[in-house]
Amino acid sequence: VCQAYDDVEPNLARLRDRIEIWCHTLVENSMHEYEPVPQLVASVMAAVDYRGGGTAGVDGIVETTNDATVTIRYRPGITPDMWVVINGERWDIRYIEDPHNRHETLVLHVERVVT
């Protein structure tokens, strides 16, 4: 008998792209105020699957959106307020999935907006 759980295995051989995961950290400046500073969380291997996107134009400004899914090994602490860098370009994390809550992989749904 085949169960759905048998079909989901982390195929680690597919993780061929290196990405960086970034977040903002609050640092106190010279005026004793806290300001967000980008901080590298991790550099990990991933499988990047580009999904397409679209364009929209308002008042002569054209905005292009690209979507992708990024599969990485499970890492606790990854949140949607972080972003990933793929080939030197920033992609914002829209939402995160943990397939079947097995803590084997994370699927990051990311978006890049260019104006």
C-alpha cells in the first residue's frame, strides 16, 4: 500500500544552487536609536524553480514581478520577513511551507519586483 508520505522525500541531489538568506538586525547608532541593518543568516544549497511572473503599468511606471519556489533543507528560524539572494538579486519571501510538517525541507515561495 502506497501512502502519500512515501512519495515525499527530500531529494538532496536537486539542491544545486547556492543562495543566501538575509534578515534585518536592529543595531544602535550614534544617536542611541535602533536602525535595521542587513545581516547574512546563512548560505545554503537550494533547488530554485522559476514560476513566471507578470507586468503592470501605472502612470508610465512599469513594474515587473517574477515568482519562484526555493527548496532548501529544513532550517528552524526562517521567517517571511527575511529575504533570499539568488544570483546576486534580492527575492522577498512571500510564505514558507514545511511539506507534511516533517522538518526535512522548506519550500520558500519568493517574489522579485523590478520597477
